[in-house]
Amino acid sequence: MNILVIGGGGREHTLCWKLSQSPQCKHLFAAPGNAGTATCATNLALGVTDFNGIKAAVLEHQIDMIVVGPEDPLVLGIHDFFIQDPLLADVGVIGPQKAAATLEGSKAFAKAFMKRHDIPTAAYAEFTSETVGEGEAFLEQSQPPYVLKADGLAAGKGVLILEDLNEAKKELRQMLLENKFGKASSKVVIEEFLKGIELSCFVLTDGENYITLPMAKDYKRIGEGDTGLNTGGMGAISPVPFVDDSFKEKIEKQIIIPTIEGLQKDKTPYKGFIFIGLIKVEGAPKVIEYNVRLGDPETEVVIPRIKNDLVEVFKAVQDNRLDKVKLEVIPETSATVMAVSKGYPEAYEKGKVITGISEDEMIFQAGTQLIEGSILTSGGRVLTVTSFGENHHKAVQKSYETLSKVNFEGITYRKDIGFDL
Ligand code: AMP
Ligand code: GLY
């Protein structure tokens, strides 16, 4: 099979690394990819939402399947684009169609989905510019902290958690009346604040059957002790020590099964990954958000733990026979530590030479570019080092040892991944 992975981050390098190990994978491509995917796939200089460019590449390289990494092309309907084009209709697409991708594309849609299908989540209400006064009154009756969410995609910045009522009202007005997050905040969800510990749950479904992948926990804040600004993710660990069998069963019964059945009842076809952001509140799982893709850097700890041939698994998704797949998981703990550019997640420099990337280690590249034989930084999150160990302490320690040999000017990483477990 010829396969194209859409995207260019650490998640996509990990997917390419895994897919390229399959004897069934003939030619592997990444669009746009990075210097890491270039080691195991052919990079195509295409944007992830350039559907016509992707179509031309699929036809030119006789690609049989595309695997969509990020949310943007899914929310914009890349899967529908393939189904509707007779030249592309036979190409497999791993990633849901637009209707179901709205679970990530609209927080209000996701909340209504959960309400309709009795899936535990925070209580909420939604407001638009026409109901901003009601929104302010709603805040006045709520307890702090106040959780305000822009309805649409806002590059991970659309959620505000505020202690002060007046500030919350001001932010609500800015979101609804002054386009604080552009069109994404023309609708705002105000939510009950949930106190607990978060984890990431990944499900792969063919629309009828599903398999649950290993759970993971990611570290979103830039600073040690979970302080400072939110980032795309500074590290991750899998499995999650506080998820025991009974909690797993609650997640499956109360959340995963109603989600899969809900998609079927709503007649929204889904072939792909569902990333359920969960919070454990007094022993009970609640959904914080749905994403319609794998997480990054969670992929970098989850995928390496899977022993199965991933091409075989994806073919089962395409052919609606995921019930025949038995997932085999490496029991050891995997940990990943992300190295970022100095200044990230605010303004940062690019174009720094990276040294010390050893092929003997699991180093997944994110913001990197191959220029005249040198690997240069090209993004905020640069690369992540994944290691295995008998527990998360040992796995993280190994990643730090490997990272100590990697260098670029301004290299920054958290030294405390797993500190809270
Ligand atoms: P989201 O983009 O919905 O994942 O929200 C970003 C982050 O905000 C989450 O990972 C949580 O840490 C936090 N968050 C979102 N919703 C809530 C909530 N209802 N209660 C507490 N924290 C929340
Ligand atoms: N690590 C969180 C995400 O991928 O959204």
C-alpha cells in the first residue's frame, strides 16, 4: 500500500515511524512532514488544508490511504472531499467526516452531543452576541472560577479560566462583541469548573466497532510544577498510574460506548481516532473535550506501546472489521519529554542547528527542517524524546539522559515530567 500522512509534527513523525515498519507499507509520504519524517517517508511540500494539492499528489503517487494528523483538514471536510470526488472515492481516509469532526470544531455542538447521549461532562450554557446580557447574568449566578470557551477552533487558546467576576464579564463581552478569537468566539460556552486530574483517552473506531488505545497524561504548561502559559504539550506518560481497572471500566461504560452509539444514532459516520479529554472528579470520569484526532505529544507515548502492524489496523478501520483486531500493548511505561525553542509559547527564534540526534533513540521531530544536510529548528516544539522504563520515573530519566546529548541554541525542556504521579 502507498500511504500519505497529513501533517508535520511529532505526532506525524511517530505515525510515519510506525507505519514504515509494516511490510504492507510500500511507499510512505508525509505532507508537509519535517526533517524527522524525511528519514522514513518522502516529504511532499503541501499545506494540510490544500485539498487540491493533496488530490494531485494522491493521484500522482497512487496513494491508497491517507492518515490525517491535525484537526483543521478534518473540520474543513477533507474526508467528505475524498468521498465526493470519483477519482478519490476508493482512497481510504483515517479521520472522520466533517459532520462528526464538528465534535472538535464546535464546543457547543460537542456539549449538545454529550447532553443528548447522557455522557458525563460539566454543566454549561451557550451565548451569542444577542444574548450577551443573559451571559453576564449567568456568570453572576455562577461560582468562580469561571470557565469561558470560544465555540470554534482557536489554536488551543480559546479557553479562559478566570477567578474574578468582572474580568469574566469583560472577557465574555470581548469574545462575543469584539471578536477576541475571530469567528471562533461568535458563540461562547460557559461551563462549570471541574476540579480533578486530567488524562487523555484515545479510541479508534470504524463507525461500528472500536478499540481503546493505551491511556496517557500530557503536560500542557510551559513551566515546572504545571505553571505558566499553556503550550501544545511539553511531555507525556503512558499508562496513567491513577487509572485502574475499575476506573477504566467506568470510562468505557459511561463515556466510550455512549460516544460510539451516539455517533451511530446521530448518523454521523466516523472512521478514525477519537481523543477524549477526561478529568477524574472524585473517582468519576467526566469529559472536558472531544478532539477528532490523536493528541500530540500523547501519540509519541501511545503509538510506540502498540505492537500491532498499524497498516493492518488501519485497513481494518477502512473495511469495518475492527472487531477482529486484538490490540497488543507493551506493558512497560513510556514517557516523552519535549524540547522547545527559547521563548515558546510566545515569540521564539528559528533556524538553529540541531546536533546529537541519534538514530538509536526514539527521537520524534516536530518543528524541524532539513536544509542542505543540516537539521534546523523551524517551530516552537522542536523534538521529543520517548523512552521506556519499568515505571514513569525510570522512563523519564532515560529521556533526560538522551536529551542531554541533543543540542540547539536555546533548547528548553521541563525537568519534572511525571512529577504529580
Ligand atoms: P479544552 O480546550 O476544552 O481542552 O480546555 C483546555 C484546558 O482547560 C483543559 O485541558 C483543562 O485543563 C481546562 N478546562 C477546560 N474545561 C474545564 C472545566 N470545565 N473545568 C476545569 N478545567 C477545564
Ligand atoms: N496534547 C493535547 C492535544 O494534542 O490537543
